[in-house]
Amino acid sequence: MSISIQQQLNQWGFEKHPFVFLIDFECLKPMCWSLKEPIINFEYDFNGFTNIVKRNNLKKEFDKTVQFIKHPISLDSYQKKFNYVKAEIELGNSFLVNLTSSTKIETHLSLEDIVQHAHSKYICHLKDEFVSFSPETFIQINNGKIRSFPMKGTIDANIPNAKELILADPKEIAEHATIVDLIRNDLSRVSQHVRVTKYRYYEEIQTQEGIIGQVSSMIEGSLPHNYHEKIGDIIFKLLPAGSISGAPKNKTLQIIHQAENAERGYYTGVAGYFDGVNLESCVLIRYLQADNAYRSGGGITSQSDLIKEYQEMIKKVYVPFF
């Protein structure tokens, strides 16, 4: 009888055996690879740890001629999902729901082109399935400390005083506070002395259309000395990531399933690597499928505005070329 992926990661962790992992949102088709063997169908760049081989014949003018035309779902279609989520929130069944949609993309780019040209903290490419160029960390483990960096809050950075506007926005403040509280609770399941070490800091991300401003926090906990022996348990206990589900998590997952009416698959799942001691991982957002469907979304609360959420969903559809 074969062992589960979770058990395999625990075993490799016990042996301090380096590995790479990829886990879908529903945890139905997780995968892992030993780093002692070549990985054929999965390319990655986890904040500098990479197996991506850059081609020598990259065209310098490539980024200036990118065709990336968006065909988002209609506002009416989005509104039906939005209204369902808002109704559930008003009933008290959730405080925050991450609602996502699919945007059809018209482009000459292949997934391999994007892997070669994207500038992102994290890049993951499962051959013939998807590419993700995520700016968001899932968890980091370093020197016995586990850290998470939930990202909640997005704004067009070209708007005058964008940083001040998003940091003072009541809806964004409430949404971010909710997700930070959720992540604190999640980390408390696997670590001790959990605390918020940096709250609501602003960063900017370059895209082919301009700059996006985003707000994150840093939360930290202390792991037991033998944490590596249960590294698979740690990863799976924290799934799905709070920032792309909502709070309370279990009920919110039911709402997401009803609203979206489709499996997310690897979109909003997680991927990362373990070197035997430390771990680096990301949330699989900024996600383009092989069929040119781009997945994006945002957090819905009682204060959410339909038009703003629809526009944010579309704004997050980009490739990080610059």
C-alpha cells in the first residue's frame, strides 16, 4: 500500500531529505518530488531557489510587444456570485469570502514564454497545465521560526496617494484584520508564541500595465525542535491558505464551492521546497492555465462594493513583464 503525500513529506522531513511539493486547493491531487532526482515536468523559482534554465536567445524587445487582451466575465455574471456571497455574509455564515473568477486571455504567449520572461518572487510551471507568478508567501520556516505573510488589499499604485488611501480604507482595514486573526489562529495549531511582527505594510508590484500596490502583514511562531519530523503535517494543517479562503474557514469553503461552482485545482493551492531544515513556499495566485483562462479574485466582506470588487478582479489579471 502506497503512503500518502503527507506521510511521504513527514518521512522525508524525518530524514532531512530535501523535496519540492505542489498541492491543489482541494488537496485532491498533491504531488512531491525528491530534490535528489531530476524534476522533469515542474519548473519553479521559490524566491531564488530554482530549476528554471533561461534560454540564451531572449529578445530584448519582447516585453514591449506583449499581446495580453482580457475578456472577463460579464458584470451580470460576476454580480450573481457576488450577491450570493454577500447574502451569506449578511446571514452571519462568514466574515470574509475570497471570491474568484476566470478571465479568458487572448495572447501570443505560451506558458514557457511567461516562465522565461516573468519577474516575480515565485514562479511555478506545471507542464501543459498552468503557470503561476505569485507575489504571496504561504509559509517560511527558518531557524525554527514559522512565518506567514497574508496579502490582503490591492490598489492601482498610479492613483494619487494610493498608499495612504488603501491604508486608511475602512473596508480594507477590516478585511486585513480578519485575515491576520485567521492566520494567527492557523499558526497556533502548529507553533507556539504566535505574534504579529509587522502589520499592514505596503508594497508595489510591477506589471505590463503599470504598478499595483498591495498590503501585507507578517506573523511568526516558534516550532518545536523536532518540527522537521512532522513537516507534512504542518503544511497540510494550514491548508487551504487563509488569504485565499476566508473566515471562518470551514463554512467559508462551503460558500466558495457554491458560489464558484467549480474546482479551483492548483489555483490558490500552494507550492514550495524544503532543504532538510528550512522551508520556502508560496500561494498559487496570478495564475494562467494552458487553455488561456486566467484566475483571479478578491476578498468580499459586508462592506464590499460590487463595482470595485469586479474591477479589482480584472486588475489582478496581468503578467509581470517590465
